[in-house]
Amino acid sequence: MNVKSIREDKENFNKTTYKYSIPLQVKRRISAIDSGLEFFLEKVYTIPKICDLYVSYDEFIQVMSDTIAERMYNYHFSDLDDMSEEWEEIYHGILEYVDIVWGDRLEEYFENGCNKGEVIKEEKINNFIISKFDRVFDKLNLKIENHRNTIYGKWFNEMNKVVFHRNDWGTLWIEDCETYRELRSYTKFIGLDLEGFNELLIKYLNDKYQEQFFDRPIKKVGDENNCLEEY
């Protein structure tokens, strides 16, 4: 890390207008944030470990920011209600500090360590997405109904609630917004728009369940609940 650059960023820290006001409690504990981030980089979020865990820098810095915020809460602010407005203000202040003072260095650490300045390979992205999708669908129970060459399928969660279902015309209908949003969150880091996400989801499901669907593919996604309208 460039110690001089970090020092200069700290000197300019109070001169910048931020989206969130940096609370005094955060400014008094900057050294704890710095030492915590240094510890994570040296002992936890190491190269090449993070290259297999995170497909992009945006995901990496979000995890780092949330991790240091959790550490600061446990060590310095545990007397506060973690649902309170006071902690919310402190939380956003910590994230703001990490972005301003550490953002460039974390990006350099990730890009140089994982990508060496090159574009992330498509194969790596696909493997990442498939692993995340598998984590969701392997927990669901798919039940197929095949009557007189008419195919229906329903995915049930552990509470026996329908999460998705497909009809005979090849439409995948969303029944549980939370699960659908979780799948979407795994693709936002690689810049896929909603149309691209649905195409990827359809391809994944057709590859995974080709035999169960008797080669009758899913063709489109039906989101009559508008799960992603406000997402």
C-alpha cells in the first residue's frame, strides 16, 4: 500500500462533500478501519483466493466494505441497536470512508492480482454464475407432471412453497420474488441487463433440466408479480 497516498487522502477527508455525512464516531476510529482492512488483505482476502470467490471488483469492494463495517460494529459499536438510525448513519459513514480512502487501492489490488489488466474471461464468468445458480436450484425440489405429452414443472422450497413453475408453452413463471432477486443479484456485477439475465437463466435451466423436460425447453420468463420493478 502507498502510505503517502493514504495519508494525503486522509488529509483531504474533511474537505470533501459526501453523499452521507461522516459521523464523528467514524472519524475518531479511522485507524481501526485501516488496520482492519490491512488485516483482511493480508490474512483473509488474499490473492489468488479472492479471484475464485469474486468475479468483479464491484463485488469485491462491496464484500470488503460490509466486512469491515461488521467488524467495526462488533468491536466498537455493539452497544447500539443494529437497526437504529444512529448505526445506519455510522454504517454509511464507514462505507463512504472505505470508498474514498481505500477505493483506488482495493481496485488496484483486485485488478492486478486477478486480471493483470485483462478483461475477465467469459469462461470464468460462466463458471461463477453457474455455481451461484446451482447453489439456489440444488436446494429446490423439482416436480414434473407429464400428461399426454403435456409438460408442467414446479420448483418447491424447503417449506413446500412453489418458487417457480413452467407451463407447457415454455414460460417460466416467478412465484417467489425473493429467490428471483437473489439470482438476479449474482449477475448485476457483470453488467447484465434484465433481458440478458433472463436469457442466461433460461439457458441455465434448459441445460440443467434437459432430460426432465423431455427436450421441451423453457422459452421465456413470466414475471407477473413484477418482482424486479423496484429492484
